Amino acid sequence: MRFTEADRLLFAGDSITDSSRDRADPASLGKGYVRQIADLLGEGPEVLNRGVNGNRIYDLEARWTTDVLAARPTVLTVKIGINDTWRTFDRGLPSPIAKFRAAYTRLLADARQHLPAELYVITPFLLPVKPEQREWLDDLAPRVETAIDVATEFAARLVRADLFMPRAAAEHGAATLAPDGVHPSPLGHRLLAEAWLSAAGSPVEEAASP
């Protein structure tokens, strides 16, 4: 097995990670890609979901110490950024790229300093299903680049959702993978789970299924 019972896998992010988990239950994994990863890995590592619906990168940073570092994961995955774009357009809450980059850098720097953890970064993605969402892409693009740059700086494994999700959308239709353009369907979550397992070098056979 790529991971063992000694490993603790923690996934931190927004609603895509949260995926309706019961926040009153620390062991709840939600209904999305985190749950699918845990199911595919089977008995072995402990898996923790620390996604919170609606989080921008600043919200994640505010709870980083208590929700992430305190859990002492051996494998840490960050999936954040789409709400920094979404809130810019629907609530007029800008997230300047320089500020976004600084926050992302602080998160992974803290992880490197305080944890003996293998790091993963899942890039943010958008699959426009409404004409106005196409305007979001210019705002999201530098956040994707930031995620790539910061992951590279801190030697994190990259899961390029910004690449494979649009490719899959071209085949299946955007709404099939994310009905609102942001939140994945079960198929969308499956693609995220399989991509993460592939990046991890997991030998789980199901992860390679079409």
C-alpha cells in the first residue's frame, strides 16, 4: 500500500472538499472526493476532511493552526481559490492576487515548518455553465498560476484540476461534471479522487478505471 495505518491524510479547503460533511463529527468525510479517496484506499490510513463551505483562502488561513496543523497530518492536501474569484463577482469582495499569493505562501510555509507532511495542492477550476461565469476565468487564471507556483516552491505534488476537469467537460458537458460550474457532481468528484490517487502513486486499482 502507498499509505499505511501510520498515515493521517488531511484535506483542507472549501465546499468542494467539505461536500456536506457533518462538522459536529470530526470523522465525517462528506459525500465528495475525500470520501471516495478513503473508500478507494480501504482500511489503512486515517482520512480527515477539514473543508469548510464558502471558505476563501483567508478563512482557511484563520483556522489553519487549529484545523490543520494541530491534527498533525502526515499527508496534507490543499484545495482552495474558487471562492476568492466567486465572491469577487457575486458579493464585491475582491481578493487581490498579491494578497492571495502571500496567504497561500504562508500556509505552505507553515506546513513545511511545523509538519513532517507530504504536501499536495489541487488547483482551482471552473467549468462555466452560465455566460457570466466566463468572465470569472480571467480572475481565476492567476490563482491557478499561484497554486502551481507555491506548490513548486514547497515541493508539493500537483493535482491539475484546472486541466483535467475542462478536458472531461469537453467530453461529457460542463453541467454533467459541475451543475453550477463550481461544485462537482458525483462524476466530477470521482475524477478528482482518481487524479489525486494517481498523483499520490497509489496502487489502488479502481483509481485507474475510466
